[in-house]
Amino acid sequence: MPLLTGLMHRFAGEQPFQGLAVAACLHVTAETAMLVRLLRVGGATVSLAASNPLSTQDDIAAALAVRYGIAVFARAGVDRPGYYRHIELALAESGKGPDLVIDDGGDLVNTLHTRAAPLLANVRGGCESTTTGVIRLRRMAAEGALAFPVIAANDTATKRMVEGTCGTGQSVIDGIMRATNTLLAGKTVVVAGFGASGRGVAERARGFGAQVIVTEIDPVRALDASLRGFRVLPMAEAAPIAEVFVTVTGSVDVIGEEHIAVMRDGAILANAGHFDVEIDVRALAAFAAAAHRDVRPHVDAYDLGDGRTVLLLAEGRVVNLVAAEGHPPEVMDLAFGIEALALAWLALSTRPSPAGGKLAAGVHEVPEDIDAEAARLVLATMGTSIDTLSPAQLTYRESWRIGSLPCTGGHARLPGLSTHPKRGDAALARVRGGGGGWRPGQHQPPEQPDRVHEVSPPGGGRQREHHREPQRQTPRDRGCVQGRPDDERGREAEAGREQQPDRGPVAGHPGHGQQVPGQRAGRGRLMLGQPEREQHDVLQERVRVGQGRGRERGGQDDGHDERGPEEPPGRLGRIPRRQHRGEYGDRGPCGGLHGTRHAEGHGRVAQV
Ligand SMILES: NC(=O)c1ccc[n+]([C@@H]2O[C@H](COP(=O)([O-])OP(=O)(O)OC[C@H]3O[C@@H](n4cnc5c(N)ncnc54)[C@H](O)[C@@H]3O)[C@@H](O)[C@H]2O)c1
């Protein structure tokens, strides 16, 4: 996890959480252990509870407690009262209540506002890691019930792409295959929900050769799925067809009794949504004649009493975390990197001092630069560099007046403007001085018609006919150079241009015709009106700067090596390229951690 490792060095110096108590409710996995250690290195006192009773990796919980002295309240397979009691203990660990919280699904924040409400006064803010949690928080905020600011760490573009689509997509398929050892190729797989995570699952299933059906309630997402080549059906129609079902909606009862009643023998049901409510497990149990637990690890077989059996994976809980290992470390590296940066920003923004302004209670977006910074750092760890905007591109991007540029002929080189920020600025200033766009009928080359009309030809039918607007000519039009080779005309025009004293701001420019140097011989000249000249001025700057540079370099203008001294180097990199799986990365396959129990009484682990 190179991003978190890099942040450890940074936070060790900056100490963004100095003196703060952080209560976290997260899946207790090796990746989470890295985040917890990072917070501690950054100065925090951390207490940790599990965000899912089945996803806890007991050896990780033990290692955090024994080796790092973290207060961990988690045990795999704990019952529901024990699960919520663990959260309460994590919240109460500091005595006065946490200063900051990190949640995954909203159970910790919910507990804070209900059973642990006396601790609320000390809380400055928090982060939420998953879609379901953000939805719950928004509902709380809408009711005015949320008492502090929470950053929706889940909602960054980078996290949804990397964690939702890539991480969930891969690990859900991994969980299904580990649990069932089924061949996906040729099978029909239903994916309910085509959000960031559902799309990942659907795409990965298709990659394994499955025929994928998507069910949705959102027409835009359904259209998206359809245009990406997935078959879109209501669940009622998909239920009798498919062999594998995956729910990933964040909703409830997506697969109910009416669907189970028509399923094929051997149908596999898996859920990847945060809570175990997407498959109606109670309805399944009531409908079935008999249930056989653990026919394989994390597989329960429900005998429907008519010769059909339906297989439920992971008791309807997050299949990728229960039957596999959740997201790969690379994914959680980025997700937790964003979360740690956001929490550090929150700690600063809510600091009770005149300098650190107060953030209002409610759900807040992750600041955009944090998302971009995390992506940049991860790219750097991958040894991947990207382009940066040249001054010309910045100029172009910032101006709404510049559209397409006139044809430049052979010798106008685009890198010219990009190498000379001052000239670029001047060009932009000129462009900003004028306005307008292309006017139909003005200054078009003779062979290009202006309008296309539908007309009736003699004898009936319809055909298209081109009409030309009458072309206006100026005295300058008539006097312009014709029938000369490109380069000669270009030089002549360029020389003339340099002699013109009044080529200042376009606003003061008289007339509306002007020759473009270097225009192709076969097409005559391009005659420009005021708005076109504004665009053309930018081009002229490019030509002039490019030629000047060419002369400076002994006439060579190869368009290369044009980077100005002020431009940053292309490579990004603060964190050395290093990939390692951390100290907990060597676990065996097939969910080998589950079933192993650390000894009770290790430090603060599972004290209840
Ligand atoms: N297992 C994991 O590791 C993991 C990772 C990320 C998110 N999640 C969870 O997965 C769920 C989805 O997350 P997301 O980020 O993709 O959310 P999302 O909001 O982007 O997508 C959910 C999609 O489900 C659709 N949907 C809602 N109800 C539906 C229904 N009854 N039938 C069919 N489609 C329905 C919505 O229209 C939406 O397009 C959430 O519960 C989230 O917390 C799990």
C-alpha cells in the first residue's frame, strides 16, 4: 500500500491528528490496519469496531491490539447485540467521546446520535466510506438530525471508479467463485443495480464469459447498461432465466419470495450491497422446505421442496468480504488514502481556533484537490506520468471566444504559443477585447457552399441544392496576392503584417477583410471579419513565436523541446515506486482467516 506508506512519512511530520481521539467503525481487515496505524502515526488515539460482524479478520484484530496497542472491539461472527455493543465501546474509549469518527455504513454515527448521544458534544466531524452510509447521513441531514459535519469520502470520482467499479467488481466475482467453485462462462448472471459497483460486477462477469442481465430502477442507469451491451430486464422476468444473482443496490428486498419461487434449480444468490437486506433471507427461509447450513464454507442450501435447491452465499451479507478478502490492497490504498487526507483536512477545518473556520453540520463533498492529489500520488507510485497543460492550452481553455482556428498552412507550428506565455497572454488579451462568431455568408472559400436547401427537381422527387450567399469583397480583397506559392505568400504577408503599426486590439481594427499568411494556394485566400481576426490573432502569435524560436535555434523549428522553464516536469512523484503487501499480506487462499480465532483476552480485543 504505497500511498498509505507515503502518507505515513508525511503525517509523522505534520501530526494532523495531534491529541485527537478517533473512533472508527470499519471492516477489520489488513488494509484497515494500515489506515489505523496511519492515523496513529499522525498523532491520533484510535479505537476500532467492526462495521460487519462477518468481515472481521480475527488475526488482524489481535495484531492491532497486541502489537500496536490499538483499542479493538471486534470478533468474527459476533451476534447483533454484541456488534452494536462493540461500537458503543469504541465510542466511549476516550472517556469524553471521540473528536473525529470514521464510519462505513453509518452504524457508528447512528449509535452516536441515539444510544451514545451524551458523547456527541465532543465530536468535531467525521468521514463516511460507503454509499449506503452516505445515503443514511443525507437522510439525517435532511431531517436536521445530523449534529456535525461529515465528509462523504465515498463520493469522489476516483474512489467510485477504483473501489466501486474495479475493487467491488473483481472481489465480488472472487467471493462467488471461492464459495461455489462454479464456472461463470456460459452462465446467465443477473446483476441488480448498475451503479459504480454493479457496473464493475456486470463487466467482470461478462469478462468471465457469462451472459449478463442487469436490473435497475433508474432509467438513466438502465440505458447506460443497455448501451454497454447488457440485457436489461425487470427482476420478475430475469428470475426464471438466470443461474447466478448478485444484488448491489443499497436497497431492500430486491430479491423476494416471488422471485425465489420461480428460480432454476441450483440458482446461486449473492449480495454485495452493504446490508444483508437486499435478498429477503427470511422469506427464503420461510419458503424453503429445509435449509442445510454450510454445505461448503459460506454456502447454505435451501431445499424448496419440489426438487429444486437454491444456494445462498454468505448468509446474504457482503459476499466479497465474507467469502473472499474484500477489495485488494491497491484499491483500499487509494480509498483509505482519500479518507485519511479528507480526515486531516477536516481536523484542520474544524480546529477550534480563530484561524480554522467552522464547518457546518451536514454532509460535505471531499474537496476536489484531495481527490486529484490522491490520484496523482497513486499514479506516481505506479511510475505513470501524465501530460500537463501548455500555456496555449490554458489560454484556449480559459477563453470562451476561441473556437476552431483558421487553417494555418504548412509553416504555422502550434508549439509556438505554448512556448511563450507572455505572447500567449497578449493574444488572449486581444481575443478578450473583441467578440462575435462566424457569420454565415461571409468570406467563405469559393468552392464551399453556405446553405443546403431541399428542392424539387424537374420530374418530381427531392434533391439537395447548394446556394451561395453573395460574397462581399473589400478593396483589400481585390488587392491581395494570388497565384503564388504558399511559402512566398506567407513570407510576404508576414512581412507586411510586421510593418502594420495598428495591429493592436481588435476593437480598433478598421474594415473586415484580411489575408492569412500561408494560406494554401489552391484555395485562394481566407478573408476574415472581426471575430475571425480575433481567432486569427492567436494563430499569428503562434506563427511569430514559432518562427522567432526557429530563428533563435538556427532556423530549426521542429516543434520539440518547447517546455518553458516555469513548467513542471512531466513526472509526478513524491512517493518512491514501491509495491509491497504490508505486514499482513500473506494470508492463505479461500478465506483462510475465517474460522481461526485469536485467543480471548489479547489486549483490548473483543472484550465483551
Ligand atoms: N461490497 C462492497 O465491497 C461494496 C463496495 C462499495 C459499495 N458497496 C455497497 O453496494 C451498494 C451499491 O453501491 P453503489 O456505490 O454502486 O451505489 P449506487 O447508488 O451508485 O448504485 C446503486 C444502483 O442500484 C439501483 N437500484 C436501487 N434499487 C434498486 C432495485 N430495487 N432494483 C434494481 N436496482 C436498484 C440504483 O438505481 C443505482 O443505480 C451500496 O449498499 C454500497 O454501500 C459495497
